[in-house]
Amino acid sequence: LLELLNDMLDVSKIEAGQMDIEHVAFDLVELVEDLAALYRLRAREKGLAFRMHVDASVPRLVRGDPVRLRQILGNLLGNSLKFTEQGW
């Protein structure tokens, strides 16, 4: 419920032109690995395998908005698991 409320607030901010995007340095690989650990558990609960690989050419340290990126990737992963019934 809290996630839904936050998404609704974000949409309102975007529509009002008041969305603030952070520009901070963060560890991209760490962010992806944290998300992978969370969604690996959810996949296991559904009887699905979950694998993640970050190519060596992807920079570890990047600048951007880690909160928004986590939100986007979390939505993609959540929907993927929600609509996947079987897989390896």
C-alpha cells in the first residue's frame, strides 16, 4: 500500500513539473545486486529460478538518482515475476 501511495505521489509530482531528480554518485552494481537478492527470494517462492549478471564493461560507480532507478528496476522485476508462471 505504501508503494502504491508513493507511486501516486510521484505521478502527481511529474504532472505538476515538480519531480526532483537527484544527481549523486552511487554503486550501480551494489544496487542491482541488492534488488537481485530481494527478487531471487520472490522467484524462489514461485518456484522460478532467478539469475543476474552485470557485464564487466558496466561502470560500477555512476551518477544519477538511485531511488528512481531502484523504483524502475523494482517495478520491472516485480511485473516480470508477477506475470511469469514457469521458467528456468
